Amino acid sequence: QCIVLNSYNLLTFKNERCTELFETLGCEGEIRLALQHLSDWAAPRPVEKTLMTLVDQAYVQPQPLGLVLIIGAWNYPWAVTLQPLVGAIAAGNAAIIKPSEVSSHSARAMEELLPLYLDTDLYPVVTGGVSETQELLRQRWDHVFYTGSSSVGRLVMEAAAAHLTPVTLELGGKSPCYIHSDCNIRVAARYGPDHVGKFVNCGQTCISPDYVLCEPSVQSRLLEEVREARLKHFYGISFEDYGRIINQRHFRRIMGLMEGSTVALGGDCDEADCYIGPTVLKDVSADSKVMKEEIFGPVLPIISVSGVDQAIQFISDREKPLVIYVFTEDKKVGLMIADTSSGALLANDCLVHFTVSTLPFGGVGHSGMGCYKGKHTFDQLSHLRSCLIKSSSLESVNSLRYPPHTQRKINW
Ligand code: NAD
């Protein structure tokens, strides 16, 4: 697939292996899973019965919702658009696919490639920008599945409310990463701030750790390990393998967020090439510019806290994030962090919960509503219809329901 996608010039901001790892493999996995389990997912689901329904049939029957509008974001244009589509098709819906205009090469590739494999009456691709999306949102749908920013998510929900259409909102936010002093800092640096977590896809990942919380002594060890991991093991000194920021507007936005903060590592950039190298900011204060909005770029602020209690307070004072990361060997610390609220919780690793299709993926509060992945997408885009098929064989039991409603009947 990468060769095909490459011919559409898609790999200008993402290298080829990242495209395979983070885009196409996940879509293939979702398709395989749906093919393998579809008959189970779609089958009636018997439920526990009561005394009154003992001889009846009681079950939940998944039914298609009808017509689903899928609006995708640009950062993983294939994964966030096609993975919901797999569930929409599996659940028996028709779906309109609206890829993001920002990742324009991907949008064109989808517009040209999907009709080769899917019925265009049932699964058309509509391209265009904000006004086209707004026009789509004025129509009546049976479900809107939106991935993108919280501010546009609000507009999507407003438009859907006019028709009482349910929505799934896969939004963003500032996901924190608490690194406790007892953890293996080398591992934490690799999985969290570095290659696997923050800097993959140049930080343009909804679930990347937006900022790190740790004690001051952890900050200096962490900086050492990130420097070591980045320079020697992952990208090489020239960072040739590194991707690019999606466009110059976002380049300038990210550079602007760094104003007033101290660069501890990285900071190299080239506006003409939309390049920002992996950057770590140290001793960042809570009211700095970079803490005012989701960074969505390869810039990692480190904020000092006195320990786990202050970290929890910091997290709880803010909107509920898409994910909270914690690195610790201490079960008690892990449980304390688990006592917060977020779309997901991941300990001692970053991002990989997205690959576990048995785990529902989604946000809570400002980071979104609803969820998807595997069977969860199927259920999200189905109506789970309650069915009770009464048997007339035990009419004598029904006599209890008929008036007069005597005390004897109530006691029975
Ligand atoms: P974007 O600008 O591509 O917008 C997403 C979609 O919204 C596009 O299809 C676009 O046409 C439409 N849109 C934009 N403005 C609109 C408007 N005013 N009215 C109607 N439609 C409009 O993407 P973005 O919003 O920059 O995406 C980045 C955000 O998405 C980040 O916050 C990121 O965290 C989040 N995100 C979340 C997930 C997730 O699964 N939760 C995944 C990827 C990205």
C-alpha cells in the first residue's frame, strides 16, 4: 500500500515506514477482525431473564443505524477515516466519507482509490474544505462520527442537534505524562517523551503525551536519557528520518507556543521545509504559552512537581484528557494516578493502547464522547435494539398482572 500511497505524494510529512506502522497496518487489522467476528457481533445477544420472562425470548439485536457521516482529521488521515468506516460497513450502514482537506494528497488518493473497491452509491467520498463540511453537517444523518479538534467538535454537535442525530466525537487535548522517581528513566525516556510517545509523527498525534510532570531530580535524568536515546539510537544526528509539520500555519503556531520557555534539547527548525526537530523545554511554568493549548507538534514541556499528589492536583485542575500516562514501578502510585479521569490510562508505555482493539478508544468530557475499535465500532454504529418475544404458553402467570391488584398478588 505504501508504494501506491507514495505515488500520491503522501509521504511528504510522514516517512514510509511510519505510514505503514501507524496507518495501513491498523486498518488491515480492523478489516481482518471484522471479517473474522462479524457473524458473532451481528447475532442476537441473549440477556439474563427474570421470573416473569423465564419462558420468553429476551435478547439484544444489533441493527444498522442507516446513514453515517465520517469526518476525518489530517494527522493520521487513513487510520482516523477508514477505521470507523470498517465498523460502519460491518454494522450494515451506508457511509459518506469526508477526509480532511488539510492532508490534501490523502484526500485525493481516497477519492480516487475507494471507488475502485467500494460501491460509490453506499460509500461515496466527498472532498472539500470547511464550507463543504458545513454543508454536509446541515443534512440529516443517522450518526456523525467526527475526529478533530474540540472547537470544531462543538460545531459538529450543534449541527447534529438540529436533527437529534447522535455523534461520536474523537477530539484532542493535553494528555499528561507523570514520570515517578522510582521508574526506569531510560525506558521511560524511550517510551514516553522520545521515539514511541511524543516525537512520532512529529508530535502530531492526538494521544501523544502533551507534557511531562516530574520531580526536579527526574527532569535532569530524563533530559540525559532523551538526548542519548535520540542522538544515538533513534534518528541519528541529522534526523534525516524525521517527518515534517503538516503546513506553515501549524509550523508558526508551534514555534509561537515555545515563546518564553527554555529549550533544553533540540529547537532546530526550518520554516521553508516545515521542519521542527524534537524539542524538550525544561522548567516550564503552568501559565506559560505552551501550556495554554494542545501542542500537536514535536515540543515537550517538562513541568516540575513535588510528587504524585501535586501531579494529580495539576491534572485534576484541567479538562479531562484523552489519555493519562504514568511511569512507575510503585503499585500505590499507579493506583493514585488511576483515580483520575481520562479517556484512557496507560502505565509504563505510550500510544500502544490504540492498537488493542478489545479496548474502546475514545475521550471523556472535552476529549470527546463515544468510542471505537473492533467490536466497539460495530456497537457504536449500531442500534442495540431490545427485543422481548413473549410466549403465550404461561398465561396463568400473567393473571398476576390483571386487576384487581390485590395484596395477595403483590405479595406473590
Ligand atoms: P482538521 O483541520 O483536518 O479538521 C477535521 C475536520 O473538520 C476536517 O474534515 C475539516 O473539514 C472539518 N472542519 C474544520 N473546520 C470546520 C468548521 N469550522 N466547520 C465544520 N467542519 C470543519 O483537523 P484538526 O481539527 O486540526 O485535527 C487535529 C485535532 O484532532 C487535534 O486536536 C487532535 O488531537 C484531534 N485528533 C483526535 C483524534 C482522536 O482519535 N481522538 C485523532 C486524530 C486527531
